[in-house]
Amino acid sequence: MSILLNPGPVILSRRVRQSLLKPDLCHREQEFIELQNKIRNNLLDVYKLSAKKWAAVVFTGSGTSAMESMITSLVPTHGKLLIIENGVYGERFTKIAKIHSINHIILHHEWGEEINLINLNNELQYHKEISHIAVVHHETTTGRLNNIGKIADICKQHANISILLDAVSSFGAEEIKFDQWNITACASTANKCLHGVPGTSFVLTNRNATSQMDATLARTLYLDLLVYLDAQDNNKTPFTQSIQTFYALDEALEEIIEFGGWKNRQEKYQNLMNIVRTELEKLKIKPCLEENESSCVLNSFYLPEGISYEKLHDELKEAGFVIYAGQGGLKKSFFRISCMGDISETDIKRFITAIKKIVSVK
Ligand SMILES: Cc1ncc(COP(=O)(O)O)c(C=O)c1O
């Protein structure tokens, strides 16, 4: 089996894989409701959020479904969304807003660029009607960890604009200050930093935000957060859920709690990433971003001179490692390495040995 150094789906631990073999369940039976409730509570527990103020809504779908559910359900028809783009996933918010005719404007940056806070402040100053900001925490396109703390400070100066956060590739491994940053909702998925399997996603939403929404003005049937929230608060589920992936998320949550929570996972990823950065630097493979701009989850690197992405990928795959290309036009110039999943220091050291061989015989 290859070691997956792509940013999800991740290598599963044995116990998460085993959990997929638990008994079949009907989603209308009490056993499923107990499973759903436990997952909802444990998701809040990852960041120690109060169940009075916050709710976890869990549904079947990939990370994009959580993004789509969040912005279609929480930006009211009279509201206006400012979307911050500096990579593929910020741009995905824009695609969603266009499809659903959500009133929005865009603050665009090139992929990987730091978010320009002066421009953000100016936009909010000029467009007083903006009610929400959609922003990606960890832009997996490049590995940039956007500075949500600074964005939140600016939002607070402008009538407390609500922040809708894509934390798909940061939830469970990076700091998210829900209350201090005034987060209204956050979208994420089971199969990245939480180490579950693909197929379950979730939105953590501030209960105030949902209580202000008009349930009769839904933009979507399947991804209506308010419908899910109401059903799940009442021990139900509106649609058939993917039971086995729920089992896996439940086990993955148990695992991260036993591991000591998100801080320990952050430390683990950071240690692995430090080895990757240090050893690749020795091979003259440079990171695209400084360490203090990068997540602990994924970093991007310039391709070694004279080696195409295809050659690097194929030879590493032969050696048992799957790396990830740059997206779009970036494929020609860089590659990405993620440390998520059940990966050990030994795996990373074997990866370094493998890449050393390829670079030295190019
Ligand atoms: C930051 C971010 N947002 C959204 C997504 C989309 O998730 P999915 O591919 O599970 O729909 C990804 C996927 O990598 C991501 O990294």
C-alpha cells in the first residue's frame, strides 16, 4: 500500500478502518441517532465549544457540500457576501455564490498571495452593505495558512461582519479561535485532519446565526443547513446518511481525543513537516512559502531542477509514495506534500530516502 502524502483522503489507522465493519444500521433507528449525537458532541469537543452556543450539523457529502451548505444557508437574501480568494477553494466559494445567485463581491488575490488587509478594510469601508465574509483558513492550493485573526479584527471594526470559514483542511490540526474571531460558521470534512474516511462532512454553526435565518427561503433542498439542524436537534436525520462513514468519523474522533486533541495533532504534523522542509532544502528543493506563512498540514515545493512533476510523481509512486501536483498552471512548477493521516516519522524518512535517489540520478 502506498503512503499517501496528498491532502486527503488520508491513510487510515487500523482502528478507523476496522470501524467500517461494524453492523449495518437503519438511519431511522435509535442506534443511529446515538451515533449521530455522539459525533455531533465530539465535533464540538475538538475545540471545546459550548453546545448551548454552537451546533454541529453532520451530513453525507465531501468538503464542498459543507462549503455549499454553509453559504447557501447562512447568507440571507438581503445580505451580501464578500469572498476572499487566494486559491482554488476561495474561488470555489465564488462558483457556489454564482450558481445560487447569492449577492456577492470578490476580493481577489493570485494563488498563494497573502491576503491584503488594507484592501479588505477598504472594501468593507466602501461596501457598507456587506454582511458576511467567506474565507478559507488553510488554502490547500499552496499550503498558505490565512491569518484569520487579523481578518477578524478588521471585521469587528465594521459592524461585526460574520465570518464563514472553510476549515476543510485545518479543522483538527490548526488553531481556530471560534469565539475570539467571531466565527459564525465553519465548514469541514471527516477525511482530512480528523483522519476519517471520505463521505461525511459537517458545519459547525453558531446557533444565533441559524435562529436569524428564514427557513422558508431555502436555496437548496439537499444542503439546507436549517433542515438538518432542526432534524438532528430532534433526534432525526432528513435523508439517508452514509452509515459506515459515520462509524469511521466516530472512531476518528475518539482517536483524536485520546491523542490529546488538535494541539497534539498540530505538533505531530509540524514535526513531520519540519523533517520534510529541512531534508528537501538539503536537496536544493525550495519551499514556495516561508514556514510562518504555511500550515502544518501541507507545504508546497518548487520542482527540483530538470525533473518534471510526472517523473517525480511516477518514480515516487513506484517507491510507494503518492505526492500531489500543483493545481491548474502550478503543476509545471511545484508539488505538494501533506503530513495528514496515519503517517509516522519512519514513513517520512523513507520518503526522503526515495526522493534523494530520484534527485541524485536525474
Ligand atoms: C480548503 C479546502 N476546501 C474545500 C475542499 C473541497 O473538499 P472536497 O474535495 O472534499 O469536496 C478542499 C479539498 O481539498 C480543501 O482543501
